[in-house]
Amino acid sequence: MAPIVVKIKPIQVAFIIVTTILSLVAFALGRSLPLAQKFTPIAMIVDNQSTVMATDKSAQPTLNFYLMSFCPGSHQLIQSLQPVAKLFGQKVNFQPHYLFSQIDNLASYCQQKPLSQRNTCLNENNYLRSTDNLRFGSTNGRSEINENIRELCAWTTTNDKSLWWQFIKKIDTNCTPANIDSCWSDQAKTAGLDTTKITECLNTNGITIIKNEITQSSNVTASPQLSINGRQLTLQSLQPNTIKETLCSAFNTPPDICQTVLPTIKTNNTIQNCQL
């Protein structure tokens, strides 16, 4: 694959230099940096261009992507990832994750919110309680918690992942936090998914799914986010071809489809992040 030619801004140069120095110091001390254990930045996706840095390579790269179902930035990421997933198919292990928070002290948690949001934050109806009395939340309330779980259930209960991408696109286009609990099933049926399996998964495994997602996403505090082969990407602006190029750098031997140039999509210049 031809080398990627990019323009590197001063802040990117500084980031690379600092990261390199810290890595060399850690190596000299005979240990790795704590933050590098699971999420070492390997690439910057900035201004629709990519700066590819050292990355772990594999025969089948794994791309983890971290979402909240009603975060605008997550919608942007889905729009960008869909043509990438279609191009690579099973050559890449795509894996969605959804962000949840476990809230032990609601009063303290809500005290950190803006004054205008505190009454809503203190409303217990916005959270999901487990049988062991744990409280779980998501940025956009209970309806987003339910939809996060449903979208994970939709992923695990279908073998044809293209149906999942269609489902998420329909949700993003046709549903809102206010109507999602009645809107989602029509979108799932139209996409060809089994709504009975999704509902059973939500009702039976919902709390277990949340706990697993919190464990697997413990180093991620905002949506959207990506990692390739367990190493995190620093995102500012996304285009499908940029993600494709970064993924191709993670193969032991890049496949021929890496020569494909994916079309530019119309999207905001900056990603609208959502904090937990």
C-alpha cells in the first residue's frame, strides 16, 4: 500500500515527541507506562487526514468502537464506519461497545452537573436499578440505557452484521429518546432483525451486559471513540477513507481492498463528543 502523505500540525509533532520520550523512558526503566497497557494512542485522525504511528499488526485487526445511542458524535461515527465495515467485511473484527456509568452516590454525582440539569439528574426514573441495588446511567437517561442494550443485543443475536448497520442507521434517522421504546421495533423489523430475540436479550441479560460493558470500556469516558488492536485513536474529524487507511496499517499484509478509495461523506468538521 502506498505511504500516506499527511500534513502534521505543531501540536501533533509535540504529541508524537512527548509520547516517544515517555515510551523510551519507560523502556529504560524496564516497564511499560500504566496508561499504555490497554490504550496506547497509535493514530490521530485530524482534519480528515491521518497520521499513522506505530501499531500492533495482526492478520485480522480488531476495531472496537464506543457509542451512546443518542450521542450526535456516535451518529457521526456510525455514518463514517458503515462504508468501512462494508468494504472489509470479515477481514476486520468490528465490535461495538456502549458506555454506561455506575452511580454509587446520586447526590454527589448530580452535584457535578450544571445547575440547569440537576433536577433531571436527581430523578431516579432516569436510571436502571439492578436486583443487587446498583444504579446505572447513560448521558441521555433511561431511554438511552434501554436502547444501548438493545443495540448490543441486536449485534449478538444476528450473524449478518450488515442488518445491524441498517438497523442503527434507521434508529439514527427515525427515532428520538422520547419515542425510542415504541419506535425501535419497526426499525428492527424493517432491517430484518428478530425483535423477539432482542427483547428477550434485553430483559434477561440487560444488567449483565451493562456490567460487562463498564469493565471493557473502563478507560473510555466519552463517545465516540475507536481502538484498533487494543490501541486507542485520537479523533477530531472523521472520513471513511481515513479510517480505512488506519485500519490497513494494522494488517500484517494489507489486503488488496486497501487500494480502494472510499468517498468523502458530508459531516460536521468537528465531532460532537458526549461525556459520561
